[in-house]
Amino acid sequence: MRLSTLWLILLAVLLAGCTTTAPTAAPATATQPAPTTAAPAPDPATAAPATDLPAPTAPTAPTVAAPNPAVPTGVIPYVIDPSQTTVQYAVEETFLNDNNRLATAIGRTSEVKGTLNLNFSDPASSEFGEFTVDISTLRRDSSRRDNAIRRQWLESATYPIATFVVRGVEGFPADPQPDQDIRFKLLGDLTVRTGTRAVTWDVTARLENERLIGTATTFILMRDFGIEPPNIANILIVKDGVTLTLNFVMLPTQ
């Protein structure tokens, strides 16, 4: 063997003994997923509303009842409308010449005047003016009897105007309502011919379409006013007692 060949063999053996085996790599471990970071909770102030809930609605304002336009305020003057007003008297008669037949004599007139300052803000403080009636215009079923009343019994041809002056009001409601009856009393002085007496009228009235309508009644004795009840021998006797009734309509003047 050639020397050079031997030398190459020895060199290969030496190199093989000096070579170290490389460490075996550790087996690869399964990759663990990175920990998931929890998402922050939504802020209730900024979170969008759920789509399955109805949108909030604004609160409804309470309904306030409008004032009744039919009720005015302040003081309004009213005046009697004679075209829609009548005053009447009613007396009981006995007809001696007709088997003592009883009857009620009624006379009427529309010659009535009167005023009222109606205070809608304080009805009880309303002010009544003077009321007058031309009693010479009273009419009933007999012109001959009407003439006798004017000339003799009532003397209305000489004293044609009867007056009533209000001195007080009783029982007037504090809060009268339109289209509802109210009842009260008018106290005052009634003058017929030359006599004056305190009388009380029972009044029922209502405010209807700006008109003040109603009825007032009172009962008087003729002798209280210096009037002798008619008595015609063998014909008739008139009982001393007169029911006066005023059916009135008053209209505003403004």
C-alpha cells in the first residue's frame, strides 16, 4: 500500500472519532392559543338601543280644559225687553148673579221697564235698578171692566205708574251656571197709586244665549195700598188678594 493511501485512511478515522453527534431537538409542542382578552363591557350611556325595543316617546302634556266662552266676565248692563215681557195680576171673583160662580180674573200688560247691572265676576253683588209698570195699560177680557178699574178702583188713569225699588237680594248663588235655573228673592218697596209697602218677589231665572229670562211672583193685599176691593151689589165680589207675576226677558246693552 502506498504511503499516501494509508495516510488518507488514518486521517478519515481520526476525523470520525472527533465528530460529536448533534443533540436531538426537543419535539415540538402544540402551539397554545393566545389567551383571549375579554372585550370591555359596553357603556350604558353610549350603547345603542336594542333594535327589538320600541323607541321611547315623549310624555303627553296634560289636557287643560278651555274656559267656557259662554260665560262673560265683569259687569254687563241688562235691560227689560218689553216685546218679550209681561206683567199680570190675578184676583179671585165671586159672581153673585151667576149662582156664586168662582172665577179668576187676569189682566196683563207689556209696558214694563227695568235694568240690572249683572256682575259675572261676583253675581251676588249685581245691582238692580228701578222697575216700573204702566198699570193704566192693564187689559183683561172686558173693556168695560178695564175702564172701571182705571177710573174707579185702581185709579190708574190718575196714577199710571207702579214702581218697585230693590233693597236687597237673598239666596243668590255665588256661582250660577249658564242654561241652569237659579232661584233667589228680591226684597224691596212696591208703590201702587199712593201706597208703598215692602214686598218680596220669588224669582226663578236663567242665562240663555246671553238673554236673562225668568219669572218673578209676589202676593199683595189691595187694602195695603189704599185700594178697596171691588164689590158690585148683587153682581160680584172681588177677594182682597192679588198675585202679581212678571215673565221677563232682559237683554245685554253692550
